[in-house]
Amino acid sequence: MCDITIKQSNAPVEMPTPMHPEVHAHNADAGLATNGANNDANLGPNQSEVARTNLRRLSHDDLIYQLKLMHLPSFRAKQIEDWLWHYNIGSFDDMTNISKALRAQLAKQFYLYAPRAISKQVSQDGSRKYLLLLEDGISVECVGMPNGDKLSVCVSSQAGCAIGCIFCATGKAGLRRNLFADEIYQQALYIRDDFDGMRISNIVLMGQGEPLTNYTQALRALRLFNNPLGLGIGARHLTLSTCGIIPNIAKFAQEEEQFTLAVSLHSAVQKTRDYLMPGLKKFSLVNLYNMMQTYVQKTKRRPSYEYALIKGVNDTPEELQALCDFCRGTLCHVNLIQLNEIDDSPFKPTSEKRAQEFVRALNACGVEATIRVSRGQDIDAACGQLQQRSCPLNKQKRS
């Protein structure tokens, strides 16, 4: 066991409230397993529009069921899903291997919506940040990071975030709503297409939001990324980043896919972590430590800990010792990040020298650690710099 002297709370472990009460969002665990159409976003006053369902909101089983109601063979589902998840079509007319009659039939019952970019910024290092507009007027940010012939993508799982980390731009605005799986997935498709179809090598759910408070949709998005009918990315190249929602880390450990888990730790001292990440006070470090050992035993996979080094806050000798104690003797990797600065924040990044001292100390106690090179800092696209913005639009064009 780790030598941490933290008083363990006896309070029951509960999940944070996943959404702002004023928005028309689905619940955090609202699934698509039975009827994805029930979770459709607000479609506006036009009743003919209300009667139609966003086709991408249907699960595979939902789609087969709907095709059966239309007296169509189930093999059509594979054809349709190929157009949706691989080719990223924006119109039923693009389904060229399906008859015009069937396309018309689909268009009567369903619609297609593709996010559009409100803005695009290009960094000096080649990274691109996008502000994408969703159909209800909510917008989210995502980032594409090329490196030679490889393209890494960072997508958001929520519009905003409820955790309220005080050094993070996303947390300052609070949570607007959870994203549907298709909204998470289409961020990656938009980035791929903007990079002229460049193959995506890996995806991280590390943008706006806490994926584990939007568990069902985040997991469905990961499975779509992994599906050969979609982007076909290997599970180990798909990373879910969490602040440490312990009950859902336990659920995630039970999933059969070998997805990668990253935990935003930022301090191994309870008082400091509660200060930096106020939305996690109910999840103690002792319980998090124990859960991560259970996760490793169950999955045989190595998690990573994300640690943003903040000058004078979590880079002190005491903080370093606590981090070494937390990680020593466990299977993990520590990603150290010199804090990415945001507007109107008193926090500053630690020095390169101090970051290297953290690496050496962790290595000395048998823990692998590296300093992550931040991408897109000049366009506020680095970790902790993404912001949730909204637009005065109620309804967007559908096909």
C-alpha cells in the first residue's frame, strides 16, 4: 500500500450532478441501447421536424429495428452506417449505393446534421483548434495535432464542465450539457476531413468536460472510434481522461475493450487537490488510490496520471514527496505538464528545471515520468485552455 496519511471519509460515494439545470440536456447515463430517438435534442416548433429523428443518434440495434418497421432487410444497416461513420455524409443523396426510393424513405423519417466550424485557428506548430456549432446552438472546441504522417485528435465529451478546476478555462464557465455520442464522434470526423482525410492515429477524450459523468455516450463514442465501420482505431490508441470519478472507473474496468485510462491527479495531497479540483471533494485520494490498484489488477493495463505543475502550489518538496508516495510500487506513468496559462488566472507554470526535478525524483522511486510537450499554446488549444462558448442560434440546417 501507498504511505498516504489522509483521513478517509465515510460519506457515500456519489456522482456529481452532470448538467446545468437550465438546459435541455439528456441525463448523464441516458443511453441509446433501447431507443436513441427518445434522447433527441430540441427540434424546434415545426411538428414535421419534430417527427424526424437524427439518424446518427440511433444505435446499431435501433437502426435495425427501424429498418424492420420499414420492411427493409437488416443488411441495409451496414450500408447506412458506413456512410454515417466512415464517409461522414451530410445528405441522404450521398448514399449512392442505396436506391433513390429508399433514400427518400429515410429522409421522411430521419435527418442528418453535421457540425460546422464557427472558427478555426492554426498554431505555429501545425495544430488546429476548431469551435464547432451543434444543432441546438451549443458549441464545443476540439483540436487536431499533426506529427509527421500521424494525426492526434482531442475531442470534448461535454459542453463545459462541472468539476470546476480553478486552473482550467473550461471549468470556469460551468457545464451546459452532455454531448451525444455522435456529437463526440463527429468532432474527430470534422478534424480528419479538414486535414484532407489524413488517418487519425489516436484520439483522446481530453477536451472539454468529464467523460465519466457522461458515461454511456462517451463509451459509445469510443466504440464507434474503434469500430471498423467507423474510424477503426485500435482500442489502445483511444484514451479516456477523467478527473477521478471513482464509481465509473470501476465500471470502465469491466468493459471488454482495451481502452486507455488517464487520470487527472494534479496533487497527491488531499487539501491541495480539494483546492484545485473542488468538484471532486467527495472522492478521496485514498479511495482513488485503491480503485486504481483494482483497475490495474482487473485490466492488466497501465494508467497514466496527468499532473499540471503550478508554481508554488503543487510543485513544492512536500507535493513531490506525496506524488512519489502515491505512485511508488504501482503500475502507472506520470505525465507532467507545465501549466498552460489562461486569462484572468493568478497561476503560473513551474520552471523547466523544477519539472525535470520531478521527473528525476519519480524515476528514482521506480515510476516512469515524462514532461508532455504542450501543443497549440499560441491559440489556446493546449490542455486546460479550451473554453465553452454558446451562440444565439436555436436551430441549424439539417438534411
